[in-house]
Amino acid sequence: MEKKRLEYMDMAKGIGIILVVIAHSTFTSEAVQAFITAFHMPLFFVVSGMLLCHAGEEKKSMKTIVKRKAKSVLVPYVTFSIAYVIIDIASMYLKPGRLTWVDIQRSGIEFATLYGISVLWFMTALFFGEVMFLGWKKKCTEWKYGDMVMMLSGMIAAVIITVGSPLFQTYYPLYRSMPILWTGYYIIVFFRSLGAFSFLVIGYYSYRYYFGKQPEKKSGTGIRQIRWEEIAAGILCLILVLSISQKNGVVDLHFLVFANPFFYYMGAIAGTFGVVLLCRQIGRSRALHYLGVNSLIIMATHLDFQVLITAVDYANWMNQYITRAKVYMLYLNIALMMTLIEVVIIYVINHWFPFMIGKHWKKGFKIVKKRNSS
């Protein structure tokens, strides 16, 4: 039996995807970038760990686990990778000089090695991180101190990636030969997956020992009561991550940039817990819930589908007709155009191309049913 969907988790992912889009824009200061990057990607991994605990995923067979994760994560990885390459080839011919066949070849290598083109690195890290986590969790369950082993494993994974990351950061010298390049990419995929694993451990046990054991308070009238202590804790967590981020600077799991490892994990945990705690108490937000449910589509399309660039170009064009508050209107127009385009893309993919996100095309089955009944 499927467990009830946790709406506040979807809302947390909704806030996370907003932060991802803001982080990829060119208008934010370094201080804002540092604050956002401190936890915006770890948030998705930690929340995934919470959801694994909520759903009791470790009780399922590994065959079922791998099959389901491949369908929900690897299928979108493949479909969006193909879409990216098609868009790049079209762009190469429509806008000569912008891209070359070398760029297309590099995208093909990033796809084939599972390194991930652009933002798609997140999907392979999540897939391998979850498979490692669930496989090891099933093994540890057989032991008396299995939970302690799991927590220790998460710490060890964090140490490995933060100590070994300087060898593979951003512009590592791997482009001298193809064998070295492919090997380097595989190692980076492994490191990212270890990072995902460490955050999944944090999410799983934080839900098991706190979030999953804190039922919503209700008054005698049945109306949900706000836990002010959680709101206060959430605000304090965000203040903490703000302070930490200004000391640690801009970080990025994508390129294995962590600066101070202790500050990195403290900021990631504090930021994620702050958002989740506040989302538990602010009540249902349809907008945030919608963004969270469709966060995978937004993650995969906002950059390489030219959505963000189109929104920025539109906002700059509109600004020539605006006489007051030009900066604020610029940001507002970017947000409005981004929302409009993404809503259309989300609708089109969910209704006409659901296979891109690992879902069945239900409309096709309805058509077949109608024909058979007639």
C-alpha cells in the first residue's frame, strides 16, 4: 500500500527549484550565490532520503528498486540528453559560430560516461546514490548495529569526496587523451554519487528520528495548529546557513567544489532543515507544490531548453519601455516569462511526452479503449 504523499516535501522541492533557477541567472551577487549554493542541491538529496524512509523503500527487493529508480531517473536522463544534443545541433546550424562539432562530441561523451550534460549530472548522482544507499541499508539491517554502520558510512563517504575532490575540480587536466578523459568522468560520477549517498543518509535518519515522528498538532476543533518552535528553528537554521555561506563562499557538488568540508555539510544540513521545517508549518501552497511535483522537468529544461535565456532577453527588451523601477521590473518580467514558458513545457511533457520523465502515455490507452468499446 502506497503511503500518503508528503505535500510539505513537494513544497520544499518547489523552493529548491526556485533557488536552482536563481543560482543559474547572471544577476545575483556572489553573496547571494554563496547562500543559495550552500544547500540548494543537497536539499534534493536530503529530501529524497526522507522520502525513502517514509516509503520504506529498503523493504523492497533490489530488482524492484533498481527497476523503479531506472524508470524514474535514468529514463529522463536519456530522453533529456537526446533532446539537449538535438537542440545543440539545431543551434549550431541556426546560429553559426555558437557551437561546433567538438561541442557536440563533448556532449556525447558526457552523456555516454553518465557524467551528465549540464544539469543532468544530478540524475545519475541520485540514481547511483539511491541504489548504493538502499543496497547497503538492506545489508546493514541484518546487523545488530546496522544503523550505526549506515551513519558511519555516510560520514566516510563525505570524507572521501571532500578530501579527494581537489584532484577533479572544474577544469581538471583530463582532456589530453580520451582514455584519461573517460576515466576522469567515471571517477567524478562516483564522487558525486558518494555525495548523494551521504545526504541520503542524513535525510533518511533525520526523518526516522524526528520528522517522521512529529505528527501535526490539532486543536479540539480539528483545525491544524502551527508549531511555533519549528518555525523558530527553521528561521534559525536559515540564519545559520547565511552566516556559514559568507565564510565558505560559493560551493558546488556538480564540480566538486566544497571549500571547507565542515562548513559545506553544516550549511547543507542547516539550509535543508530550515526549508523543510518552515514548509511543514506554513500550510499548503499550491504554487510551491506544483513546482515541487514538476521540479524534475524544470531542472532539466530551464537552462538547455533556452527558457532562462529567453526570459532574460524578453525582460531586457521590455525594460526599454519601462521608466521607473527598472531593476525590479526586470526581475519581475524574468520571473513571469520563466513561469509562463515552464508551465507550457510542463503541460506538454506531462500530457504528450510523459515517456520523457518515465511515465506511461495514458492518453494513448484511452484512445485504444474508446475504439475497442465502439
